Amino acid sequence: MSKNLTLIKKTVQELGGTFEEFMPERNCFYINVLDKRILLENNISITRNSFSSAQLTKCKDITHKLLLSCGLPSPKTECFYNKNFDQNKANKKLAEFNYPIIIKDACGSNSRGIFSFIQNRKEALGILQRELPKYRSMIAQKMVFGKEYRLLVLGNKIIGALEMITPHIIGDGISSVRKLINEKQNTTKQRTIFDKKFIEILKDQKTSLDSIPKKQKVIYIKKNACLAEGGETRNVTGTVNEKIQKICIAASKVVGKHLVGIDAICNDITETPTPESFHILEINSEPDLCIHYKPNHGKTQEVAKKIIKFMAKLNPPIKIED
């Protein structure tokens, strides 16, 4: 049973409802709650209309074009397809970027198939030639910088907002960077690989694996918020700038979903956004709900309860006509 499904089942019971298996082989089940009987699937997706396709959010190239077509902020992006890849055309597309860029699987998830901080066209082309045969399509995207946020949109509201904090260590004046990282990652899902890019991250901060940072000195071990390697979360629900809220709600409508998780980068979630300061990176129509329940900093947001009540309002009773 997935984490989201476990959370939904628990929340339904808290609301006095019941959970009923329907077709477990197809991951289908009923929830009987708030005087409604609702058929759901393992991965919960709430569409705004019956014509919405899962591709609108699963394929990053489609999402990007939809956002741009509606005047919503998204970094410059180019897509490359396995079946008709042309090196000369790819080279021309890559020449139009200001570097660094990131290349990733256009339909990937969970941080797989991602190659970040690519410094030049030659490096980018080499990655495409090597990696594209493994995927149906990949995108190249201009890297934008700032704080990372995950915003959970339901209907016309943001019901959960998290700042995603980059994995880091804090010096104690005694231990080396290597030791501090190993201690921090004793309980993480995965360990940071001490490769060339990682050494460059440390070098940019004028440190190395054998350095002993001063007390309270913060050393970043990634350049993006990676929870699996020790990233943290901070609840910022209720502080999101009103204009950013409107942009995110509009983005959910563009992809035809009532419920989406939006990954965005901006200088500060409380400030009025500009085209240069706020960017939507991805939209997930089956977002992780559990992440809003145990932030490292700040209060839990009872998002599952709000989602179930929303679904109950949307779900009309079934009537048999005479």
C-alpha cells in the first residue's frame, strides 16, 4: 500500500468513514465518507474535466508548452525525441541556451534521469547522445536559481506549501566535512556520491572533504533540494504571495486538474513575482501528500482531510431514473 493511500485510509477513518476494497488487482477501492461513496485508484488524481489526459503533467515538454501558451512562467526548454534525433538540429537548439542547463527524462520522476549543471553545448550534446537512447524523450532546460518550493493546489486554493531546503551539514569545529556528511547520511535513503561535480560544489564554497568547518558554518552538499540525501522541508503555508497563488491555480487549470503539486523556484514565496524571479519547473497530478505531514520545520498541514471533503462535494449521489 502506497504512503498516500495509507494516509487517505487513516484520514477516512478519522472522519468516521470506512475503506472498502473493490478491485485490489487494479488498485481500486471505495471510501464511504461524509454520506458519499467514492471510487478511487491508488494514485489519486482529481480532474477538472473529463478530457484531461495524464500526459499533460507526466510529459514535461507538454506541460512547458501549455504554461507558455497561457503566459505562465516556465524556464526556456527544448525537447529531444529518441525516434527522430538529429545531431545538427540538436546542436542548434543547444546553442540558443545561456548555460548552465539541466537535461532530464521528459517523463521521469523521483530524481531519475537528471543531469544538472551542464556548463556548455559540447557537454550537453554528449549527454543527449549517450542517454537519449535509454528514454523516449529528454528535455534541456535553462537552470534558474533561488529557493525551491512545493505547492499543493486543490481547487482554487493552495492547501500546502513547503520550502525545500538543500542538503547541508553544519560544522562543529572538530569533524571533517567527510565525517559530518557520513554521520548525517546514516539514516538517509541514499548517500551523496563524492564525484567530480560534488568536489566542485565544495570547491565553490572554498572547502574540501578533509576540511574542518568552524562551528555553525553551513556547507551545502547538493545544489538542489534532494530529500533522499538529507534535504529538509519547512512549512510556509499561509505565507504564499497572492499573485503566486493565482499563478499556481491558473497552472492547475491549464493542465485540467483540481489537485496538483507544483515545483517552483523563486527568490521568496512571500514576495510579488516577476518573470525573472518566479518559475514553474514541474506539475504533478498525483502529488505526494505525506510530505506535508512531517515537515522538518513548522506545522503539519492536514491536506488529506481537505482533499477528501473536496471530493465528497464534487461527487453527486447516484440516482436511478424512473
